Amino acid sequence: MSAPAPAVRGQAFSGHNRISTQALTSLAKVAAAQALGVEPQDVRADWADDDGLLALSLVMPISIPPLPSVQLDPSRVAAAGGSIWDRTVAAKAHILATVSELSGSRLSRVDIRISGARISHGGRVQ
């Protein structure tokens, strides 16, 4: 009687693995929420097929500094990560990379629609 061969890192085994849509959606919501400074429950994520790849569509608010403080000190915009447009563009790449890396799924694109703003007071979002 022979002993089973030891598992080798990276060795392929028969069978398959699947990540549920719910798990992918939860991952996408958390990645998006972290990227734009809001709570995951404020993010809506939808998936579509894009020629065999996954296209992620997000609808969410974005955190912003209080406008009176920006009027007094315009450098707060840069300190917050830039304009809403700049932050959203940067978030797309970050979300795509994070979801792809953690799930192993191949995403073609991430579309973001900003649905509102949440005022952030020193790291707290209101």
C-alpha cells in the first residue's frame, strides 16, 4: 500500500472552484467603499458579461470634506485625494485590481456612477 503523494504548491487538482455572485458582490462593495471613503452598505454593485469577462457597475456616494472648510483652505481638496472626478478615475483602477487579485476573476472594466456625497469630518463620514 502506498502513501498519498504530498501536495505540491501550485499543483493542479481535478475539479473546479466557483465564487458565488454574492461573494463577488460583497468583495466589490468593500473594495469600492474603501476606495471612495464610504460604507459598503452605501454601494450598489451589478455584474454583466462583457465578451466572457466580468464588467462591474457601481452606484455609490463619495466622501468629501465639508465645503466651508474647503473655502477656507482649498488645499483640503488635494489632501482628500483630489477632485471627485480624479478620485473616481483612480478608484476604478484600484477596485479592478483589488477584485481581480482577491477573487481571481477577470474583470474587463469598472463603471462608477456617483450618486451623492457624504461629508467627512476628519475620517468620520456623516
